[in-house]
Amino acid sequence: MLSEGGSFMKGMVIGGLFCLVLSLLSSFSPVIESRTEGHHQHHHVKAASKDELQQLSDSRLQELNDQLQVYCVVMVQPKNLVYWATALDTWTKHCDKAEFYTSESSKALEAIDLNEKDDWARLRKALKHAYENAGNIRWFFVAQPSTFAIIENLKYLVLTKDPGQPFYLGKAVKSGELEYVEFNSGIVLSYEALKRLVNVFQDEDKCPERGRALWKLSEDKQLAVCLKFTGVFAENGEDAHGKGLFNSKSVDSLISESMKQNPNDVVEGCCSDLAITFSGLSTNQMQVMMFGVYRLRPYGHDFHDLLTFYPPKGSDND
């Protein structure tokens, strides 16, 4: 009996391990890099330098400026109502179109109710809605309400980029073999990238609405997995000098780190002059950022920028 019982237990253990291995293999399979035709290798995407812009005619610059619009997709929940209200009152005013997508309706603030609790399923629905309601807008910025974004700097980054190419930009990081863009730093998608993404949503084998892995992938990782099947890969947004433009920390945290690591040149070691996002700010800090970025001006100083991104018509922009 003991021998039979031992054999039974061994069989149970081996069978369990076999099932575990199969589950792990199935969960990791989407992460295997599968480059498809039409993938454009531009892993580090840099903003145009001033010299590059000066080579463009005034009419071409104005044409690019007129065509460039950004659709902001802001993912909110009633439990984050204070951040939701602050994002509505601050940086989202600078989007050409801003929509707030919520897990459930709120009486306090208006948003598109997706009636979905799962983070990944909700993000899928929001992106599909944005794609179907974009009109002539060709750039999409996906963010959480706790992220602070400077939309004009985002427009400068993509000014000379073709939205007909598949761009998936932000702060690119790596987890195992998977490269993805961190959600809390903001995610930028071109129209072509979003179009491919919406198409692959229809393929449950490649891009399931409900994850089938043993452990649940975060929505930013799941997004990268689905995009990889369409030949779209995560890319790091940088200025002309190679500094990252998307930050997962607040300004004061970055300055504190720079004071320790670069005490002789704190500002240069901190952040790009054309930074696009900061994260981890309190709502009060977001209001202070709004004042510093858009209202505080040194009298008599002119930065001689080659073009100006004006706020949307009818906006109560700062």
C-alpha cells in the first residue's frame, strides 16, 4: 500500500510539474520577438534638433504645426477622483482632444463609462473608442491622471515623425525579454500603431482580452505583447542630446537624485529641458507645475523658438 501510495504521489507531482511547465510556456510565448514585415527600427526616437528644423521652410513648418493634433486618453477611476479633477483642470486643457475613461460612472465628473473593472480590458475598450472617434487626429497619448504632461513638448518630439509609421513611444524599459513603455510615464501611439493594435484585438490567440498566464500581466506589459505581434516595438523618447523625455518620478525626486549624483551640475544631471512627463506628483504639485510651466515668465527673455503650438480653439487654456 505504501508503495502504491508513493507511486500515486509521485505521479501527482510529476503531472503537476508537467502542467506547470505547459502553462509557463504558453504564458511566455507572446513575448518571443517576432518581427513582421513593415517594422521600422527606430529604437531611440529623438526630437528634431534646432538645426534640423531650420532646414525646413516656414511653409513646411506651418503645415506640420497645423496638422499635428494629440488625442489624450486618460484612464480614471472614482477612487482617484481628486487626481481626476486635477488632471481635468491642468495639463489636459492642452490636448487637442481629451477623453476620460472610467471603470464606473461618477456623479461628480463627466467621463466615458466603460463599465469594466479589469485594467487591461478597460484600456482595450478605451483605445478602441479613441481610434473610432479620432477624426483627423493622428497622435494618441495614453496616461493616468497622476501623470503630469507638457503636451507642447510631446508635439515637438513627434513634429517631424510620420504618424503613418508605427510609433510606440515613452519610457522604454525591459522585463525579461519583453520591452515595453511604462504606463505611469505616459504612452504615445501613432495612428498606424493604434490601427494595428485595434486589428489584433480581434485575435484572441495573440491578444486575449483576459490574460491566460499564471500571473497577471500589467496593462502596459500586455499592450507591448499585443503590439509585438503586429511588428510594433517599444521605443524610448529622447531629446536631441539623448536625454529621456518621459519620467516616472516627480521633478523634486529627480532633482534630489541629481544633487547626490551630480552635485557640480544638478540641473544638467536632472532632466531634459524639453521633458514631456513627470509622475508621482501630488495634486498640489501638479498645480504648481502648471504655474511654473505655463505662467511664470522672466521678463525680457525670448527663447527664439521656431514655431508655437497654440491651444485648441475654444479652450480655456492657460
